[in-house]
Amino acid sequence: MMPSARFADLEDASVLITGGGSGIGAALTEGFSRQGAKVAFIDIADGPSTALADRIENELGRRPLYLKTDLRDVEALRVSVAKAAAAHGDVTVLINNAALDDRHAVEDVTVEFWDNNHAVNLRPHFFTAQAVAPGMKRAGGGSIINFTSTSYLINHPDMPAYTAAKAGILGLTKGLAGKLGADRIRVNALAPGWVITERQKELWVTEQGLAAHVAKQCIKEAMQPDDIVGTVLFLASDASRMLTAQMLIVDGGFL
């Protein structure tokens, strides 16, 4: 269920979301659209992304801008950031959400796999921030929200390249916050716990495994993509104007 809170300053804000076509990203694309923001989202999958844009337009009368982009291509990423700004004005809210959480064994990781993993899970976070920073400065400030994960905090054993990238996002967040804060650009990280997206259901969710996980949460409900939206809206809005260089954990109290 989408959050009921309304953040007036997000109306007509220029928002860019990476990985905004499915899972948590799709919930964010819808959530910001419901706030009246001008949303652009980057994704590589045409079918789900176009269907999402169609649904939001039909329901809300405003269509988010879908920008097909392979985040591993930094030049293409820069072009897409420029297109978002051209369509909606300088981006003042950036959500670095895109990720690829493929499982992998230590003994199977090659140099090529490692580099490709980080080219999706860490490198774009920096280069999208680099691309939007000048526009945020012109606008008088902005908010960058980097998605990390609780996976590296719980010693997840099955994706070491991914958890390394997710830990790196926290260091990047704090470094960018220190650099950009003088220009009133806030940079924070959000670490979701186990959010039950369609991808999770298809690949890894079992009834027994999910029940065991939820039993360890303080709130005894499986988390859904919509459950992440409210925290991101808060971080994007001026309600959190003095909050920067932080990581917020949204995991139902698992940790």
C-alpha cells in the first residue's frame, strides 16, 4: 500500500530513479508520481517499463519518462540524465536504486564477473551523482538517495561481490555528502531488508524460508516494495533537510 503522507515540496520536483521499471524501483516511480513529481526512470527492460508507464498514466493522468539505458555504459547513462533534465528541469532528487543481486559462489567468481557486478551495483551510483550535481547546484540543492542493502550487514554468504558493492555504497554516500553538502545537496543511503518483489518470488522465496525470516523481524509481516516508498519520500523532501551522510535501515526490525 502506498504511503498516505503528502510532501508538498515534491510536487513538480524533477526526480530521476535508476532501475525504476520493476520491483522496488517501480514502487518508487509510482510513489513519486503520486506526489505530483515529474518522474524519469532508467531501466533496461522495455516490457515492464512501458507497462508501468502506461498504468501510471492511465491512473494518474501523468506519464513518467522511461529512459532505456544500460547502466554499465557510463556515456549512455550521462545522456539519459541529460534527457531527464531537458524534459523536467534540473534533477533535484536522484534515487540510485538499480541493482543485480545474482547469487554466486566464491570459487566461481572471475575478474569479468566481478567487474560486471560492480558496473551495475556500485559504479553507476557515482556517475549518476556526478551527472546531476551541477544541476542540483544551479537549483540551490537536492537530495541523492543511494540504495544499499542489509545483505552485507547480515554476512550473507551467497553473493560476496554484491555485498562488497553494497558496503562500498555507504562509503560513497558519506564521501559525496561531505563534498556536496556545502551546495545544500544531501546524500543518504537506504538499506532495505528482504523485500518480496516478483524477482525474489521467482528465484529465492520459499514458504519456510520467508516464515523463518519474518519470525526474526520485530514487525511480523513480509515486506513489500511499497513499504520502502515512504522512507524515500521523506529523504527526498525538505522534511529531512538537515539529514545527510546517514544510512537508514528499513527491515521490519530484523537487525
